Amino acid sequence: MADDDNFLDDIENVSEREEAIEQEGDIESNEISSEDELEQTQRNLLARKRIDDLLEQKRLRELLDDSDDW
């Protein structure tokens, strides 16, 4: 009968270990996801800055265009 009691304890221990492994996997996937989000945010900021620069160049070009004056 003692073996039966240990068997149940072993099953509980295995379940606890499996839950711990799943949680570690979730943490790793969250870290990867966070890194991906950070990289995407940085790319978006660079793209937005580039767009703003191009719009400013276009605006300045239009201001400096004197072809209508002649």
C-alpha cells in the first residue's frame, strides 16, 4: 500500500514540474515577443522620421520654387 501513496505523490510532482516548464516556456515566448515589439517600434520610429524628413524637403522645395515668378 505504501507504493500506491508514493505513486500519487509522484503524479503530483510530475504535474508540478510540467506546469513549471510550461510557465518557463511562456516567459521565454513573452520575452521574444517583447523583443520583436521593441524592434518593430524602433523601425516604425525610423520610418516616421524618414517620412517627416521627406515631407519637410518637399515643403521647402515648393517654397523655394520660383518658376512661377518668371
